[in-house]
Amino acid sequence: MAQIEVDLVAADRKVWSGSARLVSAPAADGDVGILPGHAPLLAVLRKGRVTIHATSGSDVTVAVSGGFISVDNDAVTLVVDSAELDVAIAPSAR
């Protein structure tokens, strides 16, 4: 199964890191969905929710206050001003 590697970091900590099937994020020009093989992208994020569909089967939803997203070679990096997890995640997924 194709996957993407995701790193979501806030100004003060790493929020989540791992493999995913899909990442949805609130870009300034509208929501974006990132799947494996996505073209390179750099976009500003607005306040909203990032959803990560992890390969482990669990979904992680994070409320973010803004920042940016970078996509290149099946690697997604989200750098946000602040983040608050909406769901609990297993310690091994952090």
C-alpha cells in the first residue's frame, strides 16, 4: 500500500509523526487533500482542522491556528503556530 510520511510540529513540540494514507489540511485558498504521489506543494495554512488518516487505521484530528504545509516526494511537513489534538493517539504513533 502506498503511503506518505507525515511530520506535524508546533512551535513548542512535535505533535505527530508517522505514516499515513491521506492528509487533509485547511490551506489559505481552500482545503487540500494529500495522497501518495502528490505533486510538490508549499501552502499557507489557515485556522482549522488537519486530519491524518494513519496507516495504522486510526485517524488523528488536530485543531491548528495557522502555519504552512510542505509536500515533496511523499513527505508531508506541517509547521503550525499552535496545535490541539482532538483525539487520543497511541504513544507509539508519536
